Amino acid sequence: MFDRACAVVAGCVVMTLSPAAVTGTGGGEEKVRELVEMHDLKTSVSIGDYYLKQQTLLAVRALLAQTGRDEGLGADWNPDNPYWRQAEQALLERVMTQVDAEFTDLAWLKPLWIRLDESEFSDEEIDALLAHFRSEAGRKQLQIVDHTVSTHVMTTLSFSGKLRGVPGVERERARMQQLWNDEDRNMRFSVEGTMNVDAQRFALSPLGKKYFVTAVLKLTGIVNRRIDDIAARLPGDVEANVQRVRPIVREYKNARG
């Protein structure tokens, strides 16, 4: 599946472009922004959300366990304790709000993506890409590119052993799997007909290959680095919000008598 998807996007022979496709029309950054906006990375986002919630829960539970030792809360202070669960939820909600702002809404990515495309492609190439991706074949190839990005993001996390079966991420895992399955199904198209000819012509062109490398490999690197950077900060972000659990710990102590 993966190899076949790649073959439809990248290749090595010359693509024949119409004069309209290669004539620059101005617009600069706005045209690059339009190109970026044609993509839909919701599946890649769901993979990052799943992993980052997992890491947040691990950090939260480590902090609560340490708090129990520091405060002498005893063996009853554990994930089955309703006060623990209340404290866990308070920390989780706070830190995941930060994750949403720093990763999920992708506001951080679009400026980086625009600069990447501006540095990689000429005005004429941007015009050609926009013309192609507005076509039926081009729209399907955008889906293939987006799915290949999500596959790379997933593979990076899976092969490095970072994804673990942590209780509490079931909803995120189910959403990620559903989006990935839908994306995998929707990107497929018949190898017969005009659309396939147009798709192959682009795929087997220097511009198609160049776009694949930029949109998939370089973009995936940016996304993965962002995920890793946020994950590395999560223990500190959890620790910074420890005051949110102090009242809950006091309440638990008072309830014990």
C-alpha cells in the first residue's frame, strides 16, 4: 500500500506542462498559502494528540505517585482512588489545553510550511502545483500525500517504541485509527482512465518528485520534531501545575481523618 501510494506521487521523468500552468501570475505568499491550505493533516494531528496525551498521562501519574510518597498518603493513594482521579483530571485538562494550543490547531505549522515551500519552489512551480492540485487527479494525489505523511508520523512513533498501551487514551486511539482507515480508503482510485494518466504524468515528473520529498519527508520531519519537543517538555509542564492538586490532596487528608 505504502509503496503504491508513493509511486503515484513521485518519479523521475519530465512532466509536460501547459503554458498557463507555468506562467507566474503574482500573489507570492498568498499562492503558497493556498497550496498549503489544500492539504488536510487531521490524521497526523490525531496521531500526535494520541501520543502527547499518553505522555501527559504518564507524567501526571508519576507526579501524583511522587506526591503520595512526599505527603505520606499511603497505599490507598492510587489510580482507583476518586481523589487521585480528580487530581489527575485537573492536571490533564490543564496540560492538554496547552498541547492543543501548541500542536493540535496547527497554527504553529502553517508559517513554517509556507516558508519551506517558498524556499523550495519557484513562482512558476507554485503555479504549476496549484493548477495540478485543482484538477481531479491532483485532488486525489493531495489525499495520497496527506496519508503518506500520517503513515510516516505513525511509523516514526511505532518503530521507536514510543506508543504504549496506557489506560486513558482509548478515545484518542480509536479516533486516530478511524481517521487513518478512512484516509487510507479515500485516497484510492482506479488505475483506469484519464485521471490516472494525469496522475502518473505528475507523479513521474521532476516537480512531482520534488513536491513529494518536500511535502512528505521534510514536512514529516517538522511535525515529528514538534511532537518530540512538546513531549520532552510535558513533565515540566505537569510539575508547573502541581498547585492545582494541592487542594485535592488536603481534602483527601481531611477525609481520611
